[in-house]
Amino acid sequence: MGDGVIIGVLDTGIWPESKAFRDEGLGEIPSGWKGFCQSGDQFSAAKHCNKKLIGARWFVDGLLAEIGRPLNLTRLGEILSARDAEGHGTHVASTAAGAYVGNVSYNGVGLGTARGGAPRARLAIYKVCWKLTGGQCASADILKAFDEAIKDGVHVLTLSIAAASLPLYSEVDGRDAIAIGSFHAIARGITVVCGAGNDGPSPQTVKNTAPWIITVAASTMDRAYPTQITLGNNKTFQGQSIYTGKEDGFTGLLYPADGGPDATAGVCEDLTLSPKLVAGKVVLCFTTVSSPIVTQIAARSVRAAGGVGVIVSKPPNDITAQCRSFPCAEVDYEVGTQILFYIRSTGHPVVKLSPPPTLVGKAVPAKIAEFSSRGPNTVAASVLKNKVSLCFLGHQWLPHIAGIVALLRALHPDWSPAAIRSALTTTAWTSDRYGVPIFAEGDPHKLADPFDFGGGIANPNGAACPGLIYDMDATDYINYLCSMEYNNIAISQLTGKPVICPTTVSILDVNLPSITIPYLRNATTLTRTVTNVGATNSIYHVIVEPPTGTIVLVNPPILIFNSMTKKISFTVTVSSMHQLSAGYYFGSLIWTDGVHDVRSPISVRTAMPRLHAAAM
């Protein structure tokens, strides 16, 4: 369960009284720990730290320097200590490594036992983000926290902070805080997990693209809270809600635009309701805005006018469970329209909203969340011109992955961060556990591809025994930077030691567990090396699922491992049959020994034909 592993969390701090951070049953603090707890406002090191929460520090000097003026953080609702005034850091820490807490629910909804991904792992908190406009994290504070966490002896670092990775500056500077800090952490064997960002579903929005980071996409869960909507004609529909109040039986149902002389528009975010019209009724409204805030605005308007509930009809890709303290339901346009037809078909329309049950399992397929940032990796593709880009996205929601990484670290303490990243990527699911393909939310929904989910949805048990791994070390990452055309001075600044780039080096051969070729002309050959971490005597055969319109040849097609042969290199030649530039096509390369399927996603786009100057 992650015992002996220390997870460092760079976020908004922690609320130490949470039961998730109790230390019952834990042994002594790991001997390699060199950090400490820092007292401050409403946070006592002696009182609030224990064998679970072994470190808690806060960093604000960089933020104050960036703002450039005196700032009273306390007046802004902040706390000058590691205590979490916003809640996000506490959520992340408990999800990654929270202890077992029984009988947990949201007012009876979702009842069960809460636990983190690695419930016996220890936590070290580094508060670097502060409760200002949407949360603010200064680069200098992030870098300082990285330095301190490395010295403290953490094994895993998790950051729910999205930042562009290493744009082509002539010198490394503080704008690359996460990429720089994570490089130094990785060089010391610390696995770093970061978010892909919340700018989806638009393409080319993925952040934290440095190849040494595990970058995580966001998926939904196989859990839903469907509330039943019963009309007076006995027709029933399902909406989404987590309202947990009592069921009040049938009550009047109103569409505001049909209310006679006192009527108002039925637009959810612009309701001006007459109490005489609305009192004691459920209101139906429509919106074109894909935002959970709209439902909250509509609920406040209806409640203020004396209404007893609201049904929000909104875009079908944006149906969530946003209703909490007021009876409501979110439905798509089709359901909303049918409810409107019912209202207009009777003189006295009535409706009943029922509290939601909790559905878990096959009936609720997992999807890539609409807000999750998407590939391809713009930094590498735009800089490399006619070379190639290798885009590695993520697997699932960030702190879950940090917890899984802690479990893998406990199971395989000798694995490098690259080995852990490879194991997660090559064993990930591209369909859910019931065999249903994974979809990506957006407009419209579509089948998910590597630019949506990277390797796929994390498969922790598979990653524990992946068979083969694509390993990397500092030399591989330096070659990556050299291929990105950074100069020797910039790379030396990053690594802290003199670096001279090889005369020829291609990003194509960086040993990532994925292959992306954004500018393929005719044929391209790349090299990969796999390391056997399974049975000593193993034979793997290749299975290729080529992207549409390509031919993929692997040499050798069979890998034979024994006590003398633990690493084998192979080449992959990708040829295009497309005559014109097209979008990306996707496939996979799988090594299998009949027990393990080691899968690497392939993404290929044929390049535009070279243009020639017109004859004079």
C-alpha cells in the first residue's frame, strides 16, 4: 500500500485535521527523510504533523516579489502557513495517499470507504499556490519547493499545476520552473507527476510536455448520480443531480416563457422570475452555455422567487451533477424539449424530482473529460520543423496516478522514473474494463485516441508486471534537448554540468514508450531499446496495428531474452502511402510473450509535399 514511500505535494497546502491524514498503524518515519514541519498561522508542527503527515512547509516570497507591492494575504482569505485555505491541496493529498476512512458519503450519496491510491505512503506538503485570483503560484516558489523536496528525500512529486514546457529560450529561466525543477528531481530518481491542463477539448493544448514528466489527462469515473424526473403523464426521464434532500411529491411545473403577461425568457442564466408565477413550482429553463455555473445561477434565481426546483436543459456534452443544496436536475436538449412539449400539452403540468441513487460499473462508461487538454505536443512539433515529435500525454486523473506511482516505487525501488512511466504507458487500457471503447468528451463526442489519453487509462496491476520497459536516463534527456536545438550553454545551465551536444542527434530515437511522427515523407526509421523486467528466459513477438495508410516494419520481429541478454534494440520503419497531407492516424506496436502485451501508441501524419519555386 505504498509503505515507506514519501509523496511530495506542491499545491495549496493541507487541512491536517482530516481523518485521511491519521497515522494509526504506521511505523516509524522512513530513515531517509530529512525534511520537517514548519509552524505558522493556525498550524503547529508539534500538533498537526505525525507519522503520516511528515512534512509541511510554505513558500510565498516569490509570489510577493512577482506582485511587487505589499499584499495582505490574510485579508484575502489566506493563511500564512501550510494550512490549506482553498481546499485543492488537501483534496490532492488525500487522493494520492489518504488513509482509510469508513462510512463516507455526500449526505448519503456515494456511500463507502474513502482511501488514497497509496494509503500507507507518507506525505510531505509544499504550499506554493495561494488563494488569489483563481489561485496563483510563483515560479520562484515552485523552484524553491523542488529544491527543498529533493533535499528532504521525497520519492514522488505531484503537481496539479499546468505549465508550458521549455519553450525555446536562449537561456533557461524561471518561466520553465516545472520543467527545470522536475529535471533535477528526475536526475535524482524522483518521479514527477503533473497535469496535462484544463484547456480541452481543443487540440494542441497539452502542458507539461517535457519527456521526463508523467503528464496526466483527466477521465471521468464509472460512477453516476441519475435523478428520476417523473411527469404528471407518468413519463419518466433521467437527469443528473447530487441533491440529497427529501422527495416532495408532485408539484407544479413551469416554463417561464409560457407564463402569460408576467412571463420572462426561459434562458437559464438570465432568469428574472415573478414570485407570483414561480412560487411553489419547479422551473424548466434552457441554456447554450457549457458551464456548471449556469445551473447554480438558475437555482439561485428560482429559489429567490420562491420556486422549489429547477430543470436545466443544456448541451448534451455538459451534463453533470452540479445541484447540491436545491432540488434540480441537468438534462440534455432532447429531454428538455420533451418536458417542454408536456408542459404545453396540459393545463396543469406537474413534476416530481427524486433523490439520486449511486450507479457504479458497466452502466457508466469512463470517458476523457471535456476539459482535459489534448495533444499533439506543439512545443516539439513547431521547433523541430522536418524532424519528429514524440508526444506523451497521460493516463487518468493526477493524484490517482501519483498514488499508483508510489505503489510501483514500493514494489520496484530500483526502477527509474522512466521505467515507471513506461510501465504505466505500455500496460494502459484503451477500452474500459468491460471492453467498451473509451470516448472523449467534446463537441461532438468521439472515440479517444493517443492525443486524448496518451497510453490509455492506467492499469495499476498491469504496470506492476509490464514484462518489458523503455528505460531512459539523463543522457537520453540531454539528447532530447540537443535535438530540440538548444545550445550547449542553455543545456549546461539546466543540468548543472558542462554539456556538448553530439554532432547529429534525432529526437526520433529518444527512448520513449510511444511514437509520433508529425511530418512523415516517404519512409522514416527510428530505434527503440527495451529492457526485460519479466521472466529471465522470454521470447517476444511483435504485433503491429499500423496507422491507416502506412506500412510499419519492425526489425527484428522476435526478441529473445536470457540471463546474458536483458536489453535489445530494434528498428521501426514507417512508410506512408498517402499522396497528400492529411490528419493524424493512429496505431500501435505491441510486443507479446503470450502473458504480457507491451503496447506503444503510434501517431503519424503525412507531411505536405515540398514546394518548388515556379519557373520564371
